[in-house]
Amino acid sequence: MADWEEIKRLAADFQKVQLSSTSQKLSERNCVEIISWLIEKKLIDLIFTSDGKEYLTPAQLVTDIQNELYVSGGRINLADLAKNIGVDYGHITAYLNDILKSRKDIHHVLGQLIDSSYLTRIAGEINEKLQQQGQINIGELTITYDLPADFLQQQVFEKHLGTLIFGKQDQNDSKIFFTESFIARSKAKLKGALAGITHPTAIVSILNQVSMTEKLFFFLFDQTCMYGSLTSRLPGAQYIPNCYSRSQTEWTTTFYKQNGYLEFDALGRLGILDYKTYLKRQFPNEDFIFLESSVASKTILDRLETNLEECISSQTYVDLQNCLPSVFSPKDIAIILEKLLKGQKQQQTILIEDYVLSKAFIDNLIKLCDAPLNVKVQNVVDSGQYQQYLVDIQGNRGKVEPEAEEKVDKREERRKKASGGKSGGGTQGRETKTKSTKKHARGGTKGDIEEDIHTETKKELKVIAQEDIKELISGLLEEEGLDALVDAVAEYLAPKLNQEGIQRAAEIFKTKVADQTSNRRKTHNELQDKLNDLISEMRLFTKGLKLFPEDIQSQLNKYILKTISSDIVSEILNYAAAENGSSTLTGSLNIDQKLKFLNELPGEFHSSFQPLIKSLQGQNVENFMTQVEPALSSCSMIIKKIDKKKDRAAVLNHKHKLLEELSKCEDAALVLHLATLAIFIGATQCMLHASGKHLAAILAFLKPYLSKEQHSELLSYHYFVILMLSKGSEAENAREKLKEKISVIKKIATEYKYSSSSNEK
């Protein structure tokens, strides 16, 4: 209340001051302070002008805005409005919504205020322009009046259409308006243009002539389409007059009925570009065959098919030039023949130039050459030309002796097989790199020879000349009136007859070496399998001996090298000797004698055989396994790939053989040997190759794997074996003891199954 009383007092003072003389007036500063205090206390609501010297009430600001809008002709920019009134732009925008709510005829568009008077005025202007032009586009008016297209359409056209704007809206484009007179005038122009066109014309050309938009053209065309048709509704479409379509139809129908075909070039000259669609539409029930340069009727194909069947049945030929239209290109003919010559027909005919010859006709020509070909084949083999041809294929230039060819034929074939795969066997499963691909001067493989016969015969060996073939077949061809085909048929038959001749020569040559090759193949394969078995056993034996201490390992390694390894070396040397005509057997030779014998073999064996033989003097089986691979490769043999499944089967099979031999054995010492090796396999799942003197070490190794009773029985049996073999005074007594214990030892070996629990007992 104190504040209100103070206000009343101040108001009274203010009134008193106003009525008083000028000597008692408030200063401008005091007035500003008073008004600022009132605004601060929110007792009055005033708006400062831009210069700060005047105040406006909100109601006065709204009134000034409406006045300025009226003065500006119904359209004014908000920035200009703020400048004219003299207030900040923010004050204008703050009270803008109040104006828009109170005055529905005022619109805020793009930072401008527009009232209905302005819209009414431009509606009149637009109507004048529409009547003058006949058509108007809202898109163009947006540039003229700087207003959005949607605003013009909704607030100007839709509200004033029929009242101030007299026209119609385009049904296809809502932003286009036109007058009835314009449509009638445009339709008349279009009818005249279309009626005068006699050939296909681009739509663009027509539009340029009639000065019409594309959309209006398509709209009016539907009403004037009796003169022709359009290829599409796209900008690049063409107008096809009905008179032109009729002339096209008449020509194509007449020509096709008379000739049975149509050229694509001729259709193109008539303006038919999409000929497939046109023909299917024009001849819906016709079965066309589309070729490379034309389209043919089924009648032409049926006629040619009849001729081909007659050609096959009569064993003659068909002249395609007489059966097909001359305008058909070679590709067209190829397509037709591909359709007609299928399956059995294709196998019974041959196309040479413009003629289809039956296979029987060609066979008759070949029969004329058969007897002379046999004579020439025999001459080629007898004269050595065929053998020289084989040498040339292999890159050799010397004369091939038939015996040398027979001798090395199979060995080179095996070398080729050895080169067929990278991965080989061996102790470590390494990749084997054989020398089998190298062609030695000693000869080539039969497989290589036969393959090269097929690939290089045509170029290098001519059994029968093309001129000879022409002389043989010319008589028959002249009788048939095919003189022009003599050269072409001779050229066609030459490679076939030469290939047949070389095959016959190969058969003749093959008979000379068949027996030797057959025996050598069997020997080679058997020896390769045998050596692979021995090498596989050595690898498995090596795995078993590695379970022993180093001193025992050394002894067992020496024993394997002395026995199995020595046998392998002897087999390889025997094979190499036999291949080079020697009958020497190396099984009884010692290492020095084998090295000396190596000098009798060709030099190509020295580099691989010498390290192998010397490895027998070492104490390491693995070194021997490394050297055996190149030695086998030089003999065209390979080491088979390691197969763990086969290894397990081999171990079980070896154990089975030991037990089977044990069951039949009655030799006291051998029983212990077999039983010990069988128990070792059962305990370790590894094979072992050892002599009788190693039994003590093996039994000591097996002690943890045996029960006390089993181990005691084996040691006792071993003790009596030693007494028996010592041939001392107790030898006879020991023999009797061994007879009693044989069944026990056999039972232990047969029934042995290792388990940790049984071992603890």
C-alpha cells in the first residue's frame, strides 16, 4: 500500500508540476529516470524506439505496423517495416503473431507481410497475362512475384479461379492453367501438323514446329491420335503416321509370303528398328528363326532339313547355295545348321565350304586312300622315319636304335609317373622332387611317345602328302560334279589320314617292344612295392628303438642297417644292373665291393647310389632314409606317402604275424625272441627289429610294463636259453626246463595286454 500511496503522491506532484510555471519543470533526465523506474517495476509497458528518445505502447506498435502495410500497398518486408517505424526488428517479430491472429487477411511469407488487397491486385494481373498468353505456369510466376509456388496456388489461383482468374487447371500438372481458346487453338495446330506428316518424325521436331510443350503435346495427342501412333511416351519418341505403317505392313507381308525371309537391313531402311517386336506383332502365329542378318520362316528350315535327311540316307551331299537364299551370310548358315544338325545328324555330316557332305560319302573317299596309306605307313616304319620322328619329339638328333628304344621304354614311363605328384613317402613325409621329367639320351617313355604322337604329328611327320590325297579322290569328286571341292576335301582329309597313319605306325612299332615292356613293367612295380614295404618297416622300427637309451639305440641302428638297409641297397643295385644289361647279383657283396660295382653302372646313378651305399657304414638309420629317396628316383621309383592309418594297421599286422609264428614255433630260443618282440608291441604300440643278443636289454626295458610274475618267468626263460646255447654241462638240463616253460611264455605273449593297474600289482 505504501508504494501505491507513493505513486498517488508522485502523480499529484507530477500534475502540480505540469500546472505550475515553467520554472518548476522536470528535466529530461528526471523524466527518463522516472519512466525507467516505472518500467522496471512493471507498472507500465512501453517500447523504446531505435534512437531511445521516444516510447511506444504495444497497441500503438500494432497500429503502426498495419498502417505501414497499408501505405506499402499490402506488401512490406519486416526489415523495412522496423526501419520505417523506428523500432528494433525483434519488437516487430514479437508482436507479429498478435497481428496474424487478429487479421486473417494478412500473411507472413518469406519475411514479408502480405494482405488480401495485394493478392487481389496480382490476381488481376495474372488473369490479364493468362488471357494474353492462353497458358501460364505457376513456376514462372514465382520468379515474377518472388513468392512460393504453393502460396501462389493456394492463396491466389485457388481462391480467385473463376472470379478474378478465368481459366482451367491442367489435369496432368496442377501448376499449369490455360484458357479454352488456347486449347482449341493448340489442338487445331497439332491436327494440321500430324495430318501433313507422311514418314516417321521425332517428337522434338513436331514440338519445334507447333511451338508446344511436351506435356501439352501428349495431352492433346490422345484426342487427335487418328492420324498415327507414338513409339513411346518418352522425349526421344517418334510419331509414326498411319499411312506409313500401312505401307510397311504391306511390303513386309508381301515380301515374307513370297520369299520366306526378311532382311534386317531392309527392315531398318523401312524404319523398323525393333524388328523382333514388330514381327511378333505383325505375324503372331508365325514360327520365326532369328538369324544374324535376317529372319527366316520355318518353311525354309523344313526344306533344308528334308534335303539333309536325303543326303544322309543316299550317302551324298547338299549344296547350301541352292537350298538357301543367297542373302544369307555364313553366320546365318551356321545358325541354321546348328539348329538342324544335332545329335545323330551332326555325327553323320561334315560341312566343307558351302556343301554338307555325309559321313558315309567322306568314308568312301577315305577308303580310296586306305590301301595307299598302309603302304606308306609300312615304308615310314621300315625306313626309320617314324623312329626318327620319336627322337625329334624328345629333342634328340641321333639315330634311335630299336633295341635301345625297347630297353629304356618302360623306365622312362615310370619316371613320368614319378613326376606326377609332389608329395611322396619317405621317413619324414617330405616332398619328393624326382628327376623323372628329364629326357635322357638313352630314350623316352612310351607314354611320352604316344602323347606326342597326337600333339605334334600333324606338324612334323607327314605319312601321306595332300597332293597324293587329291589324286586319289579327284576321280570320285569329279563324277559327282564337285571339282571345286577337291582342294578343300584334300585339306580336310590330310590331318585325319596322317593321324591315322601315325597311329598305325605306332601299333606296328609297339608290337616290337610289347613283350619286353610288359615284363619290365611287372618287375618294376613289384620291386617298387617291395622296397616301399621295407622302407615303411624301417621307419616303424626306428620309432621303436628310440625308446631305448642311446647306447642300445646305436646297437639297434647298426643291426637295421646291416640287415634291412643292406637288403634294400642290394635290390636297387640289382635292378640298375638288370636295366643296363648286367646279370650281376649284389646281395653277397660287402660295402666296398658294392662301391666298386657302382663304377660299372652309368654315371647318372653314381651321385645318388654312392651316398646310399656309404650310409650303411654309419650308425644312423635316418641318414639312410634321406639317401634312399634320390636313389629310388634315379630308378623311376617313388616313396609312398606316410599314412598313419596304414602304419597302425602295419603294427597290428606285424604283431599278428609274430604271434602266429610263435604259436607254430618249437625252437626254445626263437620262442623267447618272438614273444619278447610281440610283448614290446603290446606295451609300446611300436615295432622293434632286434637280434637275440639284444633280448636282455629289451626285457630290462619291458620290466615296468610287466607284472612281477611275467617278468620273472621271462628272465628265467632267458637264463635257461643262455645255458642251452652255451653248450656246457648244464645245457641238457636247461633244454628240458625250456620245454616245460615254452607253453608259459607263449601264453604270456598271447594274452599280454598292458595296463597301469596290472603293472602296479
